[in-house]
Amino acid sequence: MAPGTVKKAIATVLSSSRDVCRKCGRKLVFENKAIPVVIYSNHRGTYLRSRLTKLCRKCKIYAHHRYWSVDGKRHFYRDSVLSEFLLSSEDTAFQMDVLAECNNLLVIGTVPFSTYAASYNRGFQYCKMATTNDIDP
Ligand SMILES: [Zn+2]
């Protein structure tokens, strides 16, 4: 990169690529404003992005990034694992490299998820700061 060049961050917004309802074919509308999402990445640690939800007002079907929901049930697309991100909760998502590494360690190394999470946190220095309460008298 040439000196003085500003590298622009590409903002990731997790949302459905669908524009029409899967049941009735009506145009989907955005349900709300962008909601912050914490993304877990193997290369960057955690960072903030956002998600958007689309809705069919008639069918009450919600379209999310790589899945849709109706009556509180989630239905993932068959190719969801091929996506770069997996929206795992209302406010968290995993970059798939995290899940791939976690999967390898769980299967090959029989490493518990808690150990993997502790290693992840240590690697990115997401450690709890020691307080005076943590120090033995
Ligand atoms: Zn519909």
C-alpha cells in the first residue's frame, strides 16, 4: 500500500439476500434499523458490524442472513455453512474460520469448547484484568 493511502474498511452488514417472501412472493420490508453484532474472527478477534432483518408482514416470515424464521423457529439455508459468517444469535456471529478451527480441535484434539474459548481470548488478549479482590491477602 502506498504511503498516505487510507485503507477503507468494508462494512459487513449481515442480511438476507432475498427481496421477496418465500411463501407469498410479496416484497419484504426491513423490520427495523441495523442491530449491532459482535463478530468472532480467527484473524481479527472480535469486531462490531450490524445485521438487518427483513419481514413479510402478511406471512410473519422473517428473513435473516442465511436463515429465515417463522413462529419462532429457525430454518437455515442448506448452503449456510458456505457463507463467510454464521449469525449465531441476535447479537453475535462467527466468521466460519473460527468454527472450522473449533471443529478441528473438538474432533481431533478433543479440546472442550471452554478451552478453545479461553485460548481464543488469551490469543487476542481478552483477559479479565486482575483486581485487588483477585489477589490473595
Ligand atoms: Zn409472505
